[in-house]
Amino acid sequence: MPTVRKIWKFVSSMRFAIILLAALAAACSVASLVTQGQDYAWYAQRYSDRTAALILALGLDDAFHSGWFILINGFLCLNLLLCSVSRLPRLIERTRAEADPKAALRGEGGVRAEGVADPKAAFARLRMGKPVETATEDGRRALFASKNRIGLWGAWVCHVGILLLIAGFSLGQATQKQYAVYGAPGQAKAIGDTGYVLAIDDFRIALREDDTVEQYTADITVTGPDGRSEGAEISVNNPAALFGMKFYQNSTGWAATVRVAEGGEPLQEAILCAGEYLRVADKPDLVIDFNAFYPDYVQSAGSMPATATGQLNNPAYLYSVYYLEQMIGMNVLMEGEKLTIDDYTVTFSEPQPYTLIQIKADRFTGLALLGGLITTLGLLLAFYVQPAKAWAVQEADGRWTLRGESRKGGALFREAFLRAAGAEKDKS
Amino acid sequence: MLQAENTLFTIVMLIYFAAMILYFAFIAARREGVAKAAVALQAAGFLLHTAALVCRGIGAGRLPLTNQYEFATSFAWGLCLVSLAFIFRYKFTVLGAFAAPVVFLIIGYAAMQSKEVRELMPALRSNWLGFHVSTAIIAYGAFGVSFVLSVIFLLRDRMKASGFLDQHIPDREKLDVISYRSVSLGLLFLTFTIVTGAIWAERAWGSYWSWDPKETWSLVTWIVYAAYLHLRIRRGWEGRAAAVFAAVGFLCVMFTYIGVNTFLPGVHSYA
Ligand code: HEM
């Protein structure tokens, strides 16, 4: 056999499929043992310098996007594609042959029972449906029935589904865009570089009687570059699709209104989420950083600030102040307290939850879902729609020789067949 | 309701234990009557177990499928369901004798978990999650049965032929097909589990597959059983090799179930 043909045969073979599946299983299990996405220092501290170097050299720090992982999957797709293409003609031929009485009568395969009095009743016992009347080549009466031929397609449908699934997933990974926007009600922010603006109209936290969170809900409005806008209510497990992007209520934190006054006169006011900072309007080198918020502040000597509950019983704000990039102070400010820096006074007030909204655009999610559903359908066909056929030939004594075949049914089909044939043997 | 569940759970555990002893007695004494009693007892235990799960569901006001205790007791229930189905469908009582200790082990594991009913965080309040976990229970139950069948297959190979063996344990070929049936049931339901899990993750977290260790290990399990299906149709690999493979598959199932939560980090670790 020429080398090219040999390679083609191997690449489209089931043996190669098994090797690839084994490689994929091994790759996934090894990768799951290594915490993903860390850097050299992290691995070196966790394991050893040598192991860390090995992890990075093998790409195990980001195994599921590494060259070798993609290579295995690429070969798997090639394997599935070639196998699906090359098996298609044979599959069509087999589906045709499965319903062909002549082919069955000519063949020698299958289980066999002789001396059957009433073959039609045996067919009924096997739930083979109504047999067709036909004749052997030498002119004897014959009956034939086949069922569940569509089941022959199970494996093929499953394989095509897997191909679509991998295609949808890979295309999605390669092209998807993700953004995150957070803010308190009343704020509007740009969604990355898309040109769209996300306004948070309202944000609610529903609590149960025991103070655990039942649901987070945000009302949002998205406005496009052309001024058109669409609104939606989103909550955890209930995202909304607007302008081809999907919006997810992801998490929450605290925001507060920060007011700066100069010489007693209001200078500026802004809503800051914990973690954000503000530059003083007429003195940009002076920066107020809102580090953290404690809704129910407790301070025990020497320990870090903490909150006793999630309730707004004793709000406190941790801030730090920078001037010319140098920290000049850090402390906790209670509600109503004033921070004084030279001529400026700063207050924190009106604490409110802000929402973190995740935005995702993946045009291939539908393809992956379709692939998953087709895979499932293929498995259903392969496992639960088992093709079978049965045929009978009348012998000289008027009794019938019954034969049947079901490749998938194996020993179970043979047993059911012999039981059905046996039951129709003794009657006359 | 939760009190009733507690009582029922204890009774169910005792019944499963008694059924296991009866099954052993059947094998030791080789008496048909004992076998019938064992199956009847297991079926009774199963009905009470169902009642216990219903009580917990009503008591907690949701599907009882969200923490380690609930999943463990449901797993035992699923294994009991699938093994009873196979016992009746294939008239294969000895299967019960090998399944009973596994059911008892799993329900014993459940008994060691905290039974506290906790409110669900918002991400867990989803119908998709209900489908996700209930299909997982059937998948795990079916894989448990395929594991038991593999053990029977491998033991049968080592035992000398005897009347009892031939009467109560199907021949190699038939065992192989029954094992194939259990793996295919499991794989179909594992596929449902993964697909519904992906749909839920997409709605809850915005990403339907993120290579979290539990996801990765369910994929490994899926691949191992897919490999089993392919090996089985290759000449020379059916029978013994396939049985060993199906047993390895179940080790993957158990690792996905218990090992991942214990040894590896991930979003599923609250489950
Ligand atoms: C990677 C490339 C793969 C190739 C080349 C391949 C090839 C094959 C072949 C040649 C068959 C025999 C079909 C028949 O006898 O009708 C088969 C059956 C099957 N394959 Fe694959 N396969 C691959 C991957 C997979 C994967 C990942 C799955 C996942 C579950 C899968 C599921 C099945 C099923 C369910 C059957 C039918 C088995 C049965 O009904 O006993 N295949 N495959």
C-alpha cells in the first residue's frame, strides 16, 4: 500500500481515535492537578524551582490553551472528520441493505430456529412489525421484516455532533469578547472599546428572613453609538441579550458618595466604588483613595478593621491619601466624620451597593450547543434504537426456518429471538 | 418533615444493611427463597428512601440535591434504582448481592455528612441545576452498576464452573452486553449532565465551560467511557479488557465526585 494511503487509513481509523482519546484524558487529568494561570514565582514557591521550570516549559500553567492540547484536539477533529466522511458511503449502503430481503435471504449470518409453525406470531413477539411477503431465489415463500434502521446512524450523528461542538467551542474561544462594568445606580460607563454605554438604573438586593441573599437584580440601559438604546432587568441566572452582547449580574460591593469642600465651599462630589480613587479637582496631585467599606464596623485593638454583619449598622470607610504619588495618610472614617487636609475637607456618605456586570459576546455559543444536542441525539440513537431484522423461509414440510440478526443486541437479542421462535414452534 | 426524613434515613440504612446480609446468605446457602426476600427488602428500602428524599425536598422547599449529604444519599438512591432495574430486567439477582455493599457504603458516607439545610446562594437557584444534578444521579447509579458488573465478570472468570454459577450468573457474552447496557445508560445521562451543567454555567457565570477541575474530570470520565465503547467493538478487547476499563471508568466517577472536592480547587467546591 502506498505510504499516503497508509497514513490516510491510520488518521481516519478508530485505533487512532482511541489513542487520541487516551491522550486527551491523560492531558486533562494532568492539567487538572496543576493550578492554572500562575507565574514562575508562584509555582516555585508551591513546588520547587525545577518543577516550576518544567511546568512553564510544558505550558502546564495554561494547559488548555497550550500548543499540544490544541494539537491533540486538532487531530481529533481531523480523525472525526475523515472517519465521518469515509464511512458515509458504507453507512448509506448498509442502511439500504438492512431493509433488503434479498440480501438477508442470500446471507448466512444471524441466529436460526427451525420448525416454526407461525412465523408471523414470532415476528410480533419480537416487535418486528408486519413482515413483507417475498420469495427465495429458488422460489420458496419467505417473510422479511426490519426495524430501527435509523439506529445505524447513531455513532455517525454522535461524531458529527462532537465535531460541531469542538468547532463551536474553539471559534468562540478565538473570537469572544468579554468586558466588566461596575457601578452604583445612577452611573453610566463605557463598555470597553465597543462604543456602547451601560447605565445602571437601579440595583436591588433581596434578602431572606435570615439575612442571606436571595437574589441580586439590576435594571440596565445600554445605548449604542447611534443613540439607540435598549433596557433590561438582569439577575443572577437570568442574563439579558442586548445589541448582540449578553449581560450578567455577576457580583456586588459597596459604593459611597465622596464630597470634597475647599474653605467650606463645596468643590466636587462623586460616587466611588470601594477600590476606586478621586483626584481633587483643583489639585490633581492630591488623590483620595477609597480602599474599603465596612457596613457594621468593629475595631478590636491591634487587629485589621472588620465588619460584624452585612447590615448598615455602623458604616465606616477606609481611605488613604496620596500627594505626588506618596502616601501621606491612611485611616478609617466614620459616617459624618470629616477628613481635613490643609484647606480641604472630605466626607464619605450614602453608602450603597454597587453591581458588577459582566458582558460577553460569543457568536458561537449556539453552534457549541447545537453540537452538544446532536451528540446527545446520536448517543440516544446508538444506544436505544437498536436495528434488528428477521426473516423466515418456508420449508418443504410447511414449517418455517426463522432467522434474525441484531449486531448491537448480541447475546440479549439471540436470547429473545430463540424465546420468541421457541414459543411458536410447538403450536400447530 | 426534616425530622421524618431523619428517621426514615436511619430506617433505610438498616434495611439496606439487612438486604445486604440476606444477599450474602443467598450466596452462601444458595436458596432461591432467600434471594427473593433480599430483592423484596431492597425494593422496600428503596421506596422508603424515595419517601425520605421527598420529605427532605418538602422540608427544605427545594430539590434535595445541593450539598454533599443530599448528593450522597441521592447517589445511593440512584444506584439502588438502576441496580433494581437491571435485576428485574435481566433476572439477575446476584447483581444485587454485589451492588448492596456499594449502596451501603455510599449511604454510610452520606450518614457522615452534615445534614444541615442551608439556604442557596443565588447562582444555585436554577432549574438547570436541578436537571444537572438529577441526571448526574442516574449516570452515577448506572456507572456504579457497570462497576459491579465488571467485578462479577472478572470474578466469574476465576471461578470454577458450577451449577449455581451457570444458573445465576449469565455467561461471559451476556454479561458483556449487560455491562454495555449499563455503561451506555450512564454515558447518555452523563452527557445530559454535562450539557445541562454547561447551560446552567452559561446562564449563571457567563461561561459554559471554564476547565474548572470538576468539569475537567467529568470530561475525563466521559472520554474514558467513550474509549470503552470503542475498545469493546475491537476484536480481542471485548470481555476482560472492557471489564477492566469499565472499572477504571468508575474510579474516575468516584474521583470526580469525591476526589475533586477534596484535592483540587474550583467553583464546584461548595457542592
Ligand atoms: C475521535 C475520533 C473518533 C472516531 C474516529 C470514532 C470512530 C468510531 C467508529 C469507527 C465507530 C464504529 C461505528 C459502528 O460500528 O457503527 C464508533 C462508534 C461509536 N463512537 Fe466513535 N469515534 C471517535 C470519537 C468518539 C467520541 C469522542 C465519542 C464520544 C462518546 C464516540 C462515540 C461513539 C459511539 C457512541 C459509538 C457507537 C458504539 C456502540 O454503539 O457500541 N466516538 N466510533
